[in-house]
Amino acid sequence: MTRLGHHYASMNRRVPGYSLALFRICFGLVGFLSAARVVLNGWVQTLYLEPSHHFKYLGFEWVSVPSAEVLYGMYALLALASIAVAAGAFFRYAMPTFFLVFTYLELMDQTYYLNHYYFISLCAFLMCFMPMNKVWSVDALRNPSEDTSVGQWSIETLRVQFVMLYFFAGLAKLNPDWLLHAEPLRTWLLARTETPLIGPLLGAQWVAFAGSYAACIFDLSIGFLLFSKRTRAVAYATVIFFHLGTALLFNIGLFPWVMIALTPIFFAPDWPLKALKKSSSLVNPIEDRISIPRWGYGLLGLYFLIQIALPLRHHTIDNDVLWSEDGYLFSWRVMLTEKTGVTDFYAAHPETGKRWLLPTCDLLTPVQKRKMSSNPDFIVQTAHWLHEGLKAQGLGEAAIYAESFASLNGKLSQRMIDPRIDLARVDRSWGKSHWVLPVDPTPEQSPIMSFNGDSTIAIAR
Amino acid sequence: MRPRPSLRSIFILTSGALILSLGLSCAEDQTYVDRGEVLNDVAELIVKPAYEAFESDSTQLQATISAFCESPDETKLKTAQDAWRSARQKWKMTESFEVGPVLDLQTRNKVDKKAVLDNKLDGLVAGTAEINAELVGKNSSYTRGFLALEYLIFPADGNNATHVAHLTAHPETGDRACLMAAAIAEYSANAATDVTNAWDAGSGDYLDIYLPQEDAEGVYASDKDGIDALFNCMLNHLADVLEYRLAIPAGLLDSDGTPDPEKVSTKLSEHGIQDILDNIDGIKLLLDGPESAGGTVGIGALIQGRKASLYSKMLDELETARAAVAAIPGPLSTAVVSNTDSVRSAYYALKDFHVRIGSDGATLLGISLSVNEVDND
């Protein structure tokens, strides 16, 4: 048997479905908590209903925020689908419902993009094709079957998804800011020195450096250590320690709990049963293999190829990924940047050429404005809205320019957007954002920048 | 085939990385500054004294207006006007740290609305209702505070002698106008006392909860939240100064670029430029603390601890902006029309500082701007 054939056979092997069922239960509960906290914290109102404009994902501009009734209804549906997933009730319908509703809600406004929500969407997508309701489910009670097994492929698929997240998050940390300056971790730790017990330590520089290197090594290696039976237990303990630490120190919502709850998928498929001191009565009495067509594996391979390509795509773009954010989305760049900017917009009259300052406070909420000010794509979207607004006021095809400065990971701020480019005429794309000026790695040595409000003045660099 | 990592190799790798990180950490020259201590200094050395000064000058303003009302003359009017300028200066300097009791007590509503309804104020003066501080509190906030007082004690033509003569020649309205000014001054002084007391550990309890003890919860969940709130307040205040005090009057937001002198407040007292200077001084006070402290004791200490050269640059830029504002030939309402370039230059100079503090300062301190309740990752 060839190596590929052997691999194909092992993927089709039947294994107990208990770890997959536990994954499903935890996943459903996390989904429910996620929906509940958005509603209970009033975020439906403040994040989605109150803003007059929403930043759109490229390619998903058609996703809009529905009316309040529909939006609350969608969150209710998400909560219901989450419970159904956890309970394994009507799983065939509940899981796709969860995936579609959750993903739609996330696509409504790019301002709130989070890597772990993206991760949940990906897992939800994969779970739609998996037999996760074989055991410990309402479905199993409704349709009792002796077959409690699942294909090894389903467990391996989820494991690989985890490895991808960790590994690419680690790969992204191999950058000068992280390794040579311990940024942005240094900044974040310094802000948390009042933390009980460990607080005083967090102000020490060596802790920031040690933490940076430890996090990088953790991310790069943990996926592989979880795969190996010899190191799995220690690795999982490290996962718990690492994520409890991040939960204690940083405001990262459910992410640590998601990872702690779902990572046990790396343990043996029957570990939940063993933990309950019950024996596993595998397996399918008829045959010990399931049959997944090769084209199914082909599709899965294609999916993972895309998953590899997305985090690496920035290498094909001649721009600094952290600065321009070209190729930043969907690439597992977790906790890598402390970036703040100040951006003002100017319009130029199409006939007279006169310039004037455009306020954005009526257009954007404070949270949106903060995100926009340091995000080149959001700056272009805002310029487009301003342009449309002026057109509606009868000011014709006014040009829109930006005076934009940003500081990345503790470095001195520098001009981010070329002030000579009319952003109203810029098209968003997956490629290079040509309106973003190149980042200067040593801004301290550059001439002092100056806000001049006049794009006709040559830029300093 | 699955990878088979060895625990020993991982251990060696980790140890190597730790040694490397220790080496790198020695190369960075930074000073650790405790956020709790900074919050303490801000409260004790900046906020409390600033409100005490505001209260003292507000009480003085009340006294000078009462003295003027008892026997109006030009000298007493001038004294009252000077007291108004002094009290307003103290208030303007507190605007960069508008957190805590000043918000809870709605002090701004009581002492400094952005506009005054002069016809409504005229109606009150011409009416028959008994004029006192209670009446001031009951009426629209647009008929009280500094701008209402300015309307009553600064004559439109700038001629104090004529104003005094007019008041004394028409005692039926003159007395009531004086009474109204005295009542507004009393109301403002009371508001100043309230906010000062709230910060006083003896009479109010805000200082205790602002600086939480180990066994009690504070106003902020953490020292970081406290610093973030102060920083965001200062930044929002700076954005307001830029937009409302400079950009709008100078016509920077107008598609024709037409200046709008009507948007300059305190036209009667010609205090527009001084207001901006006082605002800038308030920002410097929050960043650096009073000169008497002999060093940086404000939130700037945190920036200085991270990058002293940046902090120094920041203060230089603030000083440059101050000089640009001071260079505007007054009054502001005239300058926005006849000397627009000087106002715009001041705007750009202050904007440079805004970029520096809003971008570099915020990044260096890891400040969560505004009410960012969403998660991070």
C-alpha cells in the first residue's frame, strides 16, 4: 500500500465518537455563551444598530445589518441552534443554521473582526459535514443505533484546524517587533502591573521578553506536541496554563475558554468514556471502516490548501503586513499589534479646488473611529462614504484626501496614507494598497512629521 | 508521518530563547513607572489643587460682583471682569481631566454651557420673579454660567463707563441685571464648591474610591482603566478644542472656506485666544503636573518612563502649539476673518501635537481609546 493509500485508509478508520461528541457539546455551549453575552451586554444595540455605517469585508459588501427585530431574532436563532448543537438535537439542521447565522453576524461589520470568531466559523463549517451526533445526543436517543463510531478523518480534520491556528500564529510572531523589542507584549504587560501577586513582575523588561519568546515557541510547537501521544498530556497542561494566563491578563473574551474547552479533541477518541470509567463497546459490528470517497478528501485537501495560502498570502504583496494590513485578515495574526492612529479627511471641490476639513463624528462611532484611524482599508471605505455624502449634498465629484498618521508597536508615528491620492477614486482590492506609504522601520531618524492639511505639499519622506 | 518532538529538544530551545530574551531585555533603556502612583499624584497634585483654585476664584468672582452691585462703578466692574477672567481660566484648565464628580454633578451644565440664550436672560431680568441662585438653577442651563455672566458684565461696545452709567440711570432693570449676575455667580461658586468637596477625602468620598484601598473596589476596575479614562478625556477635549475653537471659526470645515466669527465664544470679553491657551495649559498640567512638583508627576510620567525622548518631543510640540495660538493677533473673532492664516497655523500646530499624543502616546501606553467594550485579540 502506498503512503497516501495508507493515510487514506487510516482516515477512514472507525473510532469511538465520544471525543467528537464532547467537542460538539462544548462548542454548542460556547456558541450559546457568545450569543448571550452579545445580547446581554447591549452590543447588538451599540455595535450594530446605533452606527449609521458599517465597515464591510471585501467581497461581502452585500451583507448588511438587518432591522432590530430581525437582528435580535437572528441572535435568538443562534442561541437556539447552539443549544441544539450542544444537545445533538436535529444536528443536521442545527449545525448549518449555526454556521450560517454566526458567520452572517460576523460578516456584518469588519470593525469587530476577531481571529477566534473566524476560528469558530471555520470549525462550524467543518462540523456541518461531521457525524457529531452519534453519541450523547438527542438524535441518538430518538434513533437508537449500535453504531457509536465516527470516521477518524473527522477528528483529524479538527485537529489540523487547531494546528493551523497555533502554527501560523507562531509564524507571525517571527518579526522584529516581537523578537527584538518584545512589542506589543511589553506595552500590554506594563499596563497590568497592578495584577495581584504577579503584578510587580510584569513591569520587568525580562518578563516581556521571556513572555514573547515563550508565546512564540508555544504557538509554533504546541500543535505538534498535542499530536504526539508522548507529549500530549504535558502539552494540554501547557495549553491550560497559557490560556488561563492570557485570560487573566488580557481582555480577549471567550477565546481562552474556547481553546481550553475544545483542545481535548487531541486526546484518544474514547477518552471521555474512560474518564467516566466506562468501557467503550466499539465498534460497528459490520465493518471497521467507513467509506469516504476520494473526492471528499480532495475537497478537504483543497480547504486546507486555502487555509495555508491565506496566512501566507502577504508574502506576495510588497507591503508590510502589520502596517498596511494587506493580507492581515484570516491569517491568525493574534495579539501582534498595538497600533493607534489619527486620521482627518479633507475634501477638494471638483470645480474650485478649494479644500475643507470633513468631520467624521456623525459618520462613525468612537469604536469605529478608533479602528478606522489606523486601518488603511477602513480609511478608504470612510472616504467613499464621505464622497457619497458630499455628492448627495450637491457638491459633485469632490476628491477626498486623508491626513493620516499611525504608530505601530511603540515606534514613533509616521504618515500612513499618501495625502496626494484621491481616496474617493481608490478601489479596494485583495492586492497591494498603493495608497499606503511604505513603513519606515526607524522613524526616530526621520524628519519630524507635520500635519499640514494640504495634499499639494510634498510629503516628508 | 506525525512529527515526534523530543521534550529535551524543546527544553533546550526554550532555555536558549530565555537566555536570548534576557540579553535583549538589558539593551532597552526604560524606567518602570507605577500607574497607581501616577493616579495618586494626578489626584493629589493636579486635580484637587485645580478644583480648589477654581472654587477660590469662583468665590472671589461672586464677591466682586456683589461688591459691584452694592455700589456700581467702573473700577468695581473692572475688578469683577478680571475675577471672571481668572475664574474662567481656572475652569478651562480643569477641562482636560473632566472625570469623576464633575460629570456626576453635571458641573459643566452649571458653569459653562457652550452658548447663552441672551433673549431668555433678558426676559428673566425684565420679569418680576425673585432673582436668586435657586431661580438660576431652575432655568435653562443656557441662562447661567460663564457666558451668561459675560453677557451681563461685559458691555457689547467694550465701554465700561457707558455700561455703568446705563445701569445706574435705569435702576429698575440695572438692579435686576446686577442681581441676576450675582445670583449666577453664586450658583457657579456653589457648583465649584460641590465638585471640590467631592474630591476632598474629608467632605466627599470620591478621592477614597478613586484611589481604592486594598479591601475596597474603586471607581475603575484597574489602575489601567483609570489612566485610560484620563487619557481619553484629555484626547477628546483636545479634539473639541481643535474643532470648535479653531477649525470651525476659521472656516476649515466650510466648503467655501468662509470663516465664521459668530462661532467664536466669549466675544464680549475677547477671551477666545486665552481660552485656548488655558486649555493647552490644562493639558500640560495633566501630562506634566505643576511646576512646583519639580518633575513630571502627571500621566506624562508613564510616557516618559517608556520613551523619554518622545515625551520631550511631545512637550516641545505642545509648546510650539501654544506659541502659535499666542501669536494669533487678538481678538479671535477678528483674527478668524482678517488673519485667517494665523488661526489655521495654530490649528495645524496643535494638530501636530494631537497626532503625537493620540498616536504615539496612546500606542506606547496601550490605551484603549473610548468605551471599547468589544474583545481584543
